[in-house]
Amino acid sequence: MSKPVVTAVAAVVSLLALAPAPARAHCDTLDGPVVITARKALETGKLNPVLAWVRPQDEAEIKAAFARTVAVRKAGREARELADTWFFETLVRVHRAGEGAPYTGLRPAGQDLGPAVRAADAAVASGSPAELEKLLVASVKEGLHERFAPVKARKQPGEDVAAGRAWVASYVPFVHWVEAVHGAAEGAGAHGEHAAPHAEHAEPHGERSHAEHEKGHAEHDAAEHEKAHAEHRAPAGGHAH
């Protein structure tokens, strides 16, 4: 990889796990950074830290929601709790829309978000990515050797068609994995790469939404895998993937 492995952060690990990024995101949890920032804003009356989580074009909606929440909170404890929850839901929904991700509701606090997210947050809290880097390097090494071993153990396509297909079945996912990890390290990341939409005139994933990005990866892998199997029915024809 041409950049330090640490630049991949959660994106690489989510790719290693073959799980979509939203499943590991914590912006929709009650103890996630978005809601934590919102709680503090309601306590202090300072909204600017909250606005950092949404796109410029969404500021008006959040400002209006904040003003309504502050007004309703004065009606008592029950009204305050309902108003706060509504504000959290509104903020998270708008935040995720800016990422091109669907809003599926607030999740309870205490979610097990996996070692990558925990390590990423710990790195931010401590100001050092050292432990996070160790985690990512170890994950990449383990994934690499696990996927390379079956390719090395099999014979490349030759006279034995069945053996050639077995090699292809290992080679195709290996190369796709390498491509995905390298792409993540180079900047084509997952959930953590969505800061760009919050800047003026920026678009998520280079004009593609998060959902489209994930769908494209899945469709690409499926299509390429089928293509490879078809082309390797005549093994002497080459190693398309």
C-alpha cells in the first residue's frame, strides 16, 4: 500500500469482515458521538458542534429543530425527554441522509461495535493511533495469509480443468480482497470516509451515495466472479478476474 495502513481505519476492517459499513457505524446509537454532541448542546445551548455533523444545506432544519426542542423542554420532565429524543432522531436522520445512508432509528447505548470502532475511538481520545495501527496491520496480515494460502496450494489452470477451476475459485476472491483493502487504504473507504459531504459543495463518495457505493461493490464482485468462472471453462484462455 502506498499510504500508511492506519489511514484505512474502520474501512479496512469492515472490508475484511465482508460486512457493510453501516452495520458497524455508531452514529445512530444513544452513546455515539452524534447524540453525545447533541446532549451537550442541549445542556449548554451551543449548537455549532452539532452543526458540524450535518451538511451546510441541512443547517436550517437542525437549527429549527433545536429551537423547538429547547422551547418544549420547559414544559417539564416528560416533555423534556420526549423533545430530546425527537431532536436526537432528527439529527441522526439528517446526518445519515448526508452520508447517503438510510435512517433506521436510534439504537440503544452499549452496542458491541467491534474492535475496529472501539480502537478508532480510543485513538481519537488518546491522540495516538499506535494501538489502532497494530490492530489494522494484524488484521490485514491475517486476512492476506488466509486468502493467499489456498491460491498457493493449488495449481494454476492447465490440462486438469477441475484443478484449474479450484485455483480460480481461490484466486478470484483473493484478488478482489487485495483490491478492496488497497482501495480502502488509498482513500476509497467506508463509513469513516463520509466527512466530505459536510463540506460546502462536496458529494459523498465522489458523486455516489454510501448505499450506491456498497451496492456497486457487491454487484461488481458477483459479476466478476461469474465472468471468471465462465472464461476459465477453457483454462488455457487466460486468467481473467
